[in-house]
Amino acid sequence: MRALVARAPGAPLRVEEIRLPAPGPGELRVRVRAAGVCHSDLSMVNGTLAPAYPLVLGHEAAGVVVEAGAGAAVPVGTQVVLNWAPACRRCWHCRHGEPWLCAANTAPAVPRGETADGEALHVTLGLGAFAEEVVVPEAAVVAVPDDLPPERAALLGCAVLTGTGAVRNTARVAAGESVAVIGLGGVGLSVLTAARAAGAAPIVAVDVAEAKRGLALAAGATHFLVPDDRLSKEIRALTEGRGVDHAFECVGRAATIRTAWRLTRRGGAVTVVGMGGKDDLVSLSALDIFHSARTLRSSVYGSSDPDREVPGLAREVGDGTLDLTPLISGLVTLDEAPEAFDRLARGEGARWVVTFPD
Ligand code: APR
Ligand code: ZN
């Protein structure tokens, strides 16, 4: 079976033959149909995160169940979205309504299978979805309708769940509130889409790449700005001098968390959706923290319960409430995936989705 493997941080990506075990009790073998190239994968390629290697990349995917291990109840033939944070339903967080913080889900790389020469292999977030097949616990799949196009279903598993969840569950954006979104990749664009659906206004999109303007406006932004010295002023001009009610940081850097903080009004909320590096420190003055009365919090996996929310998102995509068209820049083959990583690194397009022939 073929899979996209990272050998070490900074090493070129290669498509390799790998071997996975047969599904054990409670596990499923899923034939992957589509998998999105997400910045978190890039972070494991460029060394921002350095989990364990060799590593099969990919964690935003949809596929079809082709084999069920003993006791697994999902029928063969079901289209499923993969969930990179399956909840154990027993730990403290799961029992207190925070399944996205499940204590059983902390490893970015999980040992599974082996390379063609028998070396122990790891899979990203327990999935490793840039592969013709994955073997996963039953809890790591959510069934979706068969007629949902796989490249759309795939995005529900990370960018869309994360972006819509940040707006709806974490920040609870209300109609009429003002929003700024910094960083317009798959995640930021999906925050824009959800903010528009929530009735927010104005919705100001911010990205260093001017090329994101069209995508941002299509996804739901009312304004697009490239950050420079005038950014704070321009945002204040759009919000009666106050700053936005909600800022969403969708880059994953201390500098953009600071920017989000500055753009937010007194008493407003900054939601950090991007995942940054452990040595990238955010500096805020003690006086500013007190005086601004702002809230700074993060949103992990959209503070969502995928088992409950992915089916609802699939319905919204199905009936057109949630339009994912602006999010998908193109479909590529597994062999073209390394090039798609390069495009993501250059900030080109929104989501590139690897699709697999039936
Ligand atoms: N200011 C504004 N925008 C920036 C800046 C900056 N200083 N630096 C980068 N960007 C923009 C890029 O131009 C790009 O459009 O941020 C966007 C990031 O998009 P992607 O690389 O496609 O990232 P995405 O997959 O959306 O993930 C965003 O969320 O899940 C996390 O790990 C992920 O931290 C990452 C973040
Ligand atoms: Zn992701």
C-alpha cells in the first residue's frame, strides 16, 4: 500500500510502500478517498512540530469502511469522516463535556505498521491519512451520507470542524458582532464562512498574502486587509473606534496572537485557533491584560464533539447552508502531494485535497 511518508523534519517527502496490521478488535480498515493538506501536517514536515519518524502524514480525511475487526459495528461500505481526537468517553474531560480535550488523545504520532524494509512506522494523530488505507479504532470515524463528495467530507474532519467550532462553540459569535480573522488558510477561511453564517458584521479578513483577497471575500469577509502599520487604525475605523468583538488567530504564531490582541476591543475576546511552536513566546503587559479586560483563549478542534457535530455539518454542506467551494483550491494525486505541501508553505490557495482513484 502506498503512503506519503516524512522521514525527518526538513527531509523531502516521499511516497513509499508501507504495511499496516489487519484491523484488530474494535478497529476498522478504511479505504481513503480524499485527504486535505493542512498546516499541522506541514508543521510536522518543516520541524515546527517534531513528533516521531518515519511518519505517515495526513489527518483530515474521508473514506469508505472496507473491513471491520471483531466487534466493530460500522458496516462495510459506509462513508466516514476520520476524527483525529476520538473521545474515550471515560476520562475526566469526556465526562465533563470536553471530549476535544480527551486525556487519551495527546500523541501527535502513534506507532502503527512498518515501512517496506520493516522499520517501525508512525501515523499522524492516530490516522496517517495520506495513504491508500488506514486502520483506526471505530471511535475515530463518523458516518456521513454516501452522496457527500469525499473532498468535502474530508475537510469536515479538520479545517471545517475547527473553524466552525471556533466561531460557534468557543467564541459563540452572535449576529451583529464584529469579527477579525488573521490567517486565511483552510482554517481561517472556514472561520470566515461560519462567521458569515452567524450573521457577524463587519467581518475583517487579514492575511500577508494579497492573493487571499478574492478567497476571503468569497468565503464571507466584508473587508480584506494586508497587515501593516495602519492595521489597528483601519480596524478601529470599521468598528466605531473600539476594535472587534472577536479576533480569531489562524496562523499559529506569537506575533499574530499579539496582533489579534491589539485588534480586539476592551472586553472582547481573542480565540487562538492556530497551533504555534513551544518556544514562540507571546508577550503582553500586565497592565494591558488588566485594563483591556480582554479574554484570550484557545480553541482545540473547535471545542467540538465530532460524533455529534460532523453529521450536522454534513447536512449543512448537503443542503447548501455551508458552502465549502471557496475552501477547495484543487484536487491532486498522492504523487503530487509533495508539490501541494510546497504550495501550502508558499501560502498559495486554500485547501489542496489529495484524492484517491476508486
Ligand atoms: N499575518 C497574517 N497572515 C499570515 C501571517 C501573518 N504574519 N503569516 C502567515 N499568514 C497566513 C498565510 O499567508 C496563510 O494564508 O496564514 C495563512 C495560513 O494558512 P495555511 O498555511 O493554509 O494554514 P491552515 O491549514 O489554515 O492552518 C492554520 O491552524 O490548525 C492550525 O496548525 C494549523 O497553525 C495552523 C493554523
Ligand atoms: Zn488539521
